[in-house]
Amino acid sequence: MVEDAGQPSYRAKQLFQALYTQRVNSADQVSTLPKEFRSMLADEGISLGLPGIQKKFISFDGTVRYLIELADHETIETVWMPQGDGGEAGDGSEAGAEIEAHNPRSWRRATICVSSQVGCAVNCQFCLTALLGIKRNLNAGEIAGQVMAVLQDQKVSPPDERVNLVFMGMGEPFLNYDNFIKATRLLVEGVGLPESRMTVSTAGIVPRIYDLGAESVRPKLAISLAAPNDALRSQLMPINRKWNLEQLLGAAREFPLRNREKITFEYVLLKDVNDSPLHARELAELVRGVKCKVNLIALNPGPGIQFEMPEQNRVLEFQKILAGANVPVFVRRPRGRDIYAACGQLKRTVEMAT
Ligand code: SAH
């Protein structure tokens, strides 16, 4: 937009910094911008500011789920997940961790989960966002704006080294690649959030994995597997028919990791579908030789989803098998179940109720 207006691209960064870190709400207040540019923005009626928080749900565990309204009245979800001061590790994902009531003032770390699209086109069978279909891509300002809106609401001034960011909300970031990368740059260069604290998750858009590897500024990479073989994965995640596991794991093996970096494989566990000891052994074999960790996520069930949550002992057995094969493996704690915090659940539940 800034370039369309005949302005150099660094103006976008200046604008972003002013809007998001100095919290101005009109271009007129941005003294670093040339006068003509400021009045052009005003003349064209271009309004500036953060996306608005339409609804906010607070869970007993501290998770806050935001329904965010965009300029065209579409809504997306953004989630704030604090981890307490009870000695929990990084992403709060260690096995067997109890869900604790949360004291909002005592968080040591927090993760913000942002959306990249309104809805999603990938159609994973266990995902609620899939049921919404795809409405549109978010632009870079809308992606980065979610982070700033949440930080502002949580009264956190960026850069804050306790804040992590995951592109794991609604949508497939790699089907909106350019805007996702632009948003990353705005957040890293404009706001000062470190790229090492950001993770992008993909359902497996293989060519974009190679693209990400070539970026000079990029988040860490997570890949959603959900199945250890092509037959099952093609059923659960139709994208596997386009790029199969051999192509996907090939891209993972070739991905240029930074110092001490690992790829995360996410594996959502579905009762009696992909949670057997045999699946665990197959998964260990599949990821062998990749510098990685595996995050196991018990299904967050929801309306319209035909799968069930696995038994807790199956989850632990699955984890044990991977750990026994020397694969670092974590069980992700369910967060905010009482406020419909499964992927896409809030928007869908609100839509179904209205
Ligand atoms: N499109 C991207 C990012 C959004 S999904 C991707 O597929 O990776 C983020 C994570 O949530 C993925 O690992 C996905 O497998 C998982 N997920 C989706 N629906 C879920 C559900 N109902 N319960 C638990 N995890 C789910």
C-alpha cells in the first residue's frame, strides 16, 4: 500500500513503529512521515490503528481467547497463553503437568497464537477451522496487529523477552506466505520481538518450506503430521495427496537449521485412529535422523468433528515409545478448554450461537 502510494518501502516500517510501538492512532501524529504523505492518507480516508477486540474469554488456567474484528467485520481468533511461575518449562508442554488455576499477575512466559487467514482451505478432518472454509487471507498489518492488540490488552510493552509467538491460529500461513513473511519482518524489525521466539506451523505446503529456509529473517518451523504413514495421513489431512510424507520429510531433512534449532513435529492424537503403539513406532522411524522434537496434542473435540480424545494412558504410552527411540517428545497441555480454546472453536461456537 505504501509503495502503491509512490513512497519508499521503509515508510511502512516507520508507520508501523509509530502505530504499534508509540501507539499513535492517526498518521497525522507521525512526525517522521512527510507532510504530503500524511495528508494523502487523510484525504483517502485511510484509517489506521489496531484491529479491535470484539469479545474476550478468560479461562481458569489464564488462557485468554480474543475474537478480533477486522475492518471488513470478518472475525479471527488470537490466543494469549501465560505460563505460571510454578517452575514450568518453556512451552508448558512437559508430560503429566497438571492444569492449575492461574494467577494473572504471576506469569513468567506467555505465548501468543495468531491467525493467518479468515478460515482455512486445507480441510484437515480433525480441525474446526476447516469447517469454516476459506474466506480470505489476512494482510501483514492484520497478522502483526493481532500481536499488538493482545500485548496492549495485556499491558505488555514490546519488546518483552518473556513473550513467544506461534503462527498456529486459524488458517495455513504457507498459503498466505508473503503476508506472513511481511508480518514477521514487521514484528522482528519494527517491534523488536526476536525471531528465535517465533514458530510457524504448516500442514505441509512443501515448496514454502524450502522458501522459508531461504529467508534471512524467519520463525522456527513446525510441521503438523497427525499420521505416520501416507494412507492414514491422506485421510486425515487431504493435503498429503498433493505432497506426501516422503516429500515432506525430505524438505524437513534439507531445512537449514540455525544453531541449536530443531524442527517441531506436531501430532494430534485421535482415539483409536492414530494413537496405537504401532503408530508410535512408525512415527519414531519416520522422523529418524531429523533434528526434531515431537509435540503430542490430544484432540480438542468440538461440534462437527467426528473424532474423540484419546485415553490418557494411551497418550503416555505413545510418548514412552517415542522417548524410548530417543525422540524428544512432549505432551502439550490442553489450554482453556472451558472457553472453547480448540483451534477455530470459538469463532465457530459464536457463529453457531448467533
Ligand atoms: N495450518 C497450520 C497452523 C494451524 S493448526 C497447521 O496445520 O499446522 C495448528 C495445530 O493445531 C496443528 O498442529 C493442528 O494439527 C492442530 N489442531 C488442529 N485441530 C486440532 C484439534 N481439534 N485438536 C487439537 N489440535 C488440533
